[in-house]
Amino acid sequence: MRFPGICLFERFFAACVFLFAFISLAVAQAPSAPGKPLPPGAMQAKVKATCTQCHSASRITEQHMTRQQWSKQLEKMEGLGAAVPAVDRNAILTYLTKNFGPAKNGAQTTPRKVGN
């Protein structure tokens, strides 16, 4: 014996699962998505190998952060599963800051003093 409410529940559950899967795929950025290439440098290959497993290089190239902000970003990505070798961390931060630091975006590199 089938209950009329069960069929409705099954349909609702299936719709929720489908919607969740669709949204998850839509939000995820394909690693092979075209974008601005990473500039040449000693750590280009390591940054590419580490970061573009989950997202495109444009996720990096469109950001312009300080060394401290890049460091926090690396920590965040490590928390999400990125493998950033400790031996390469300083060199990766130098590469990111040199190529995608605030000065590369025309932003000020020194904080302004406000008032007295």
C-alpha cells in the first residue's frame, strides 16, 4: 500500500537533490576555463600546479593583494585541501605578491594616515 504523501515527498526530495547538484556545478569554476595566463617566473609551475587544480588562473590574476593577504589566502586554500609545500611557501608568496600585489593594480602600497 502506497501513501499519497510519500510520492510527493519523493518528488520534492529528488528536486532538492537535483537543485543542489545543479547549483554546486554552476558555482564551481572549471580549472580549464580560459583566462589570463600566469606570468613567467621561478614559481609559475608550482603556483599553476597547486592552484589550478580547483580553479582557473584568472582566479589568481584578477586579485591584487598584499603579501599578508596572499598568505591568508594560501592558509584558506590549504584548509580546503590545497597542498602548499612548506619549503615553497615563501617563494610562492613572493611570486604572488610580485605579480599580483596591490602595486600591480595601481593601488597604494603604503597605508594613508587619516587625521592627526
